[in-house]
Amino acid sequence: MNNFDFYNPTRIIFGKGTHKNVGEEVKKYSSRVLLHYGGGSVKKNGIYGDVTASLKNAGVEFIELGGVVPNPRLSLVREGVKLCKKEKIDFILAVGGGSVIDSAKAISLGVYYDGDVWDFFSKKIAAQKTIPLAAVLTIPAAGSESSWSTVITDEETKMKVGYYSNLYRPVFSILNPEVCFSLPKNQAAAGVCDIMAHIMERYITQTKNTDVSDGLCESVYKAVVKNAPKVLKNPQDYGAWAEIMWGGNMAHNGLLGMGRQEDWASHGMEHSLSAVHDLTHGAGLAIIFPAWMKYVYKENLEMFERFAKNMWGVEDLRGEKAALEAISRMEKFFKSLGLPTRLSDVNITASEIPLFVEKAQTYGSKGFFKKLSARDMMNIYKLAL
């Protein structure tokens, strides 16, 4: 087990009706906030009305900035930074999924900075000060409600890049499984894959003596796999949504990766896909992760045997056969959720692979389970065809 320093200050407020109390929680930090959200869904499902009523009842004034889309855009982040500076905003409330929360984090980065907020993502400068934020989570997927990461897309250059800082971890996040009842099935499915990928990026490792975090990864992974079909069959299954929503938070709050070397090559490679094609992140991961596994499993067969047995119940096979059977079962599971598992499923052809590799390489080599060269990434994208 490696040395580690675990830190996560985000307060999680979980359960039925909790989002209706957001005003009194925000009031503890500010009386004037930026209310940041996405498209029309939060207004159609009543979440917007509940949140704004709670803010008003608590005496919290809010300036609105909607319009966040999947793969959140740099242009809207820049608009948010300008708005916060102009209106002297000192707190952000993000109401939405990972894209909205990531956008809010990026805005918080730029408020106390005189230059362009993209400087943080292009690694020109490190954050020194941000404005605090909180979240009302509406889509369990990205885990951004308590993570140290944000990922933003520059729509002009088609670069999708992450930044990492403890400064903008939400001071609190509200997780009410009831708000998931109206989620479209494709969003629910993509969210489940995103959660599974966050676990696998940590689980598949070369680090030895990680029994505690191995078990945590396996428990959360199996709970998500077990409950995903339930919510697709019955979108108002509160118990199943509660498992997935809490699992999504556990998958990316940092705990599961403690003491082990994480990988993150698959995420980096997927970012190239969604930056160019505006593909839903979870759908892109359903394509890339199986291909990556097929390419790297021989680097540590013992780890993949454990993955096969403890994640997918492969009891009667060993070695390569066990690894490949587990990957096959995972692909079948993604398909059962209605997710793509090949680039051809989303009309991406081999001619674009060099571009994806170029973008994936922009900020350094990828992966730690196996360090990936440009040729390696080329081969993985080809396996994904």
C-alpha cells in the first residue's frame, strides 16, 4: 500500500426532500449567490422551483446563469466569471449533474484571477483562491459533488481538459434520490457507466497490499451493477436510486483510491472523443474502457482474475480466459443498458483515430497500470472500432 493523504471536506446531505432546505444551508455562507444550472429539465421536473423558493424563503438573493450542456463549455465559464465579478458574487450554487458542478468549479477558479480562466486548464498557473460553492445533485454520475476535479471543453479548439484542486470542493452537496425519478433512460445509463469507470480507474492497479480499498471498490461496483437495471425498469425505485446516488459519490470522492496507484488513461482517451464529437462522457467510456482492458490485461493477470471473480462472478475460469470473460460480461451489461460499446456504434471511423491520439497526448503520457505510448493509444482506439 502506498502512502496517502485523504482529505474531503464536503458535507453530504442525503435523503428525501433534502433539496427543499437548500436555502437555509446556503444562508450560512452567503446572502447573494450565483445560481448555476443547465437546460430546461430542472424547471420541468420542479427542482428549480423548489430551490428558488427555498432560497427566497431564506432571504438569499440569487443571480441566474443557466445553459450548461454536457461537456461544459469554456465560453459559458468565461461568461460566469464576468458575471460574478460584475455582480460581486461570493458563492455559487450549482443545481444539476456533473457538467453543471464542473462549470461552477471552473467559474470559481476564475473569479479571483485577472487572466483567462483557461490558463488553469492549460497548466499555465495554479489556483490560489476560489469562491466557495455548493451543489444540488440531479444526476448521479460524475461524482463532482465532492471531488477535486473539473473538466471543461474549449469548443473552439475542441480540447477537453481537467483541472484538480481541493480549493473548490463543494462545502456541501445535497443528494436526494427522488430528483432522479424523471431522468431519461439514456442519461441514467451513461451515469451508471461513468460511476463504474471511476471505480475501475482506481481498482485496476499494480499496487500490492490494497485489500481494504480492493473490497471497497468491489462493494460499490457490485451495488451499482445490481441496481442499475432496477431504475431502468422502474424509474421511481427510490431504494435503487439511493444505492446508485451514494455509489456515485463514493466512486469519486477520493476514498476508493487511497493507498493505490490510479490509472485514468481511459478517461483521458475518452475526452478526445467527447471533445470532438460532443459524445456523452459515460457513453464514450462504455466504448473505451473495454478496449483498454483487452489491451492491458496481461500486464497483471492476477488483478484481472480478481476483477473477474469479485466483480463479475467468474468462478470457473482462470488467467486470460477469466479476464476476457469478465470484459465480455461487462460489455454485455453496457449493451443491456442501451449504451454503445464500439466507435462504429456512434458513427466514428478509423480515419479519426490519429486526431484522437494527438489530442489525448497534449498534456502528457496516459496511464499508470501500463504507460501508454501514442502507438498504444492508436491500438486501443482500433480495438474499440
